Amino acid sequence: NLFFFFGLAMFIGLVFGILNGILVSYLKLPPLIATLATSSVASGGLVMLLGTREFTTLPSSLQSLYEINMITYTAPSTGFTYPVILCVVMALVMKFTMLGRGLYAIGGDANAARIAGFNVRRLQFFAYIFCGVVAGATAMIYTTLMHSSTTSALMGDEMIIIAACVVGGCRLTGGHGSVGGTVLGVLLITLVQNNLNM
């Protein structure tokens, strides 16, 4: 069942999001260190459990999804691709809602955000859980598009992702950046990588 696979992946992402939230919110670990640590634990645990295996046969439900061009599929009402719609919605949320303002605030200075009235711990948990769930769904989309999966897939690519975000205007310390800038950073890094590969 397609929903089962996506639901399982998103649930695993949720669990790691909660773990990251505990490490950052309760144990006061630096967010970059905490997330890289859980990423390493997940990657190492996967290799330990399954070895360096490669899975090239998709279940029938994922196979049918593979035959749909998910990235360029357009919404009938607008004609825009779904990734563009998602980026626009996230940009609006980050810029014009209290949720977005709160996330920027705790990224800049958690103590100042707390004094301003934001529930810092709740916002931190929301951020990590949301990112974990989205990462789980994205992992399933990546697996489907690649029509294969290995235990070492994307291992080490987190540094490239961090570089793309920094190029796009995000600060490692938090509190600064935009969705549009991040998209441009990803496009630039991807163009450089593709040209180097060619």
C-alpha cells in the first residue's frame, strides 16, 4: 500500500524529529551538532542492520508512482508545479505568520524570543518534527524516482545541503534566511555539481 510506505517513512522522520527536539530543547545541544549526530546514528544503524545492500525492486504501489512524473506534475487549477506551490506557501508562512516570526526569533536569540512571549520549546519541537516528517516523505519520493535504494544513499550529502542553504543566505546560527534564497542556493550548487560531473 502506497500510504503505508509513505506513512512509515514519515513516522520514522517524526521519531527522529522528536529526538532532535529533545537534544536541542532539553539537553541544550547546539542544533547543528545534534542533527548531524542523529543523522550519523541513523546512517550507521541502517548499515549495521542491513549491510551495504542495494534494493532495485520496488513494490507494485511504488512502481505505479514511479511511472508518474511527480516533479513536473501541475495543478489543474493553476498550472504551477506542486514544488513551486509548496515553496510559495512556506515562504508566506515564514514571512507573514506568527509561526514563521517565532521560528526566526528563536533562531536569532532564544532568550529574546522567550521574553517576547514565544513558547521556545514548543516552536523547537514543531520545527524538528515538521522537518523530520517532510524528510521522510522526501526520502520516499527520492527512492521512487531513483527506482532503487541503498543503505548509503545520500550519505555525506548533508554538507552539500548545508552549503546550499548558506549560499542562499541562511546563517548557521539561525535567525536569518528565506525560502527563495534557499531555492536559489540549491539551484546554484546543483548547476555547479552538474557542470563538474560533465
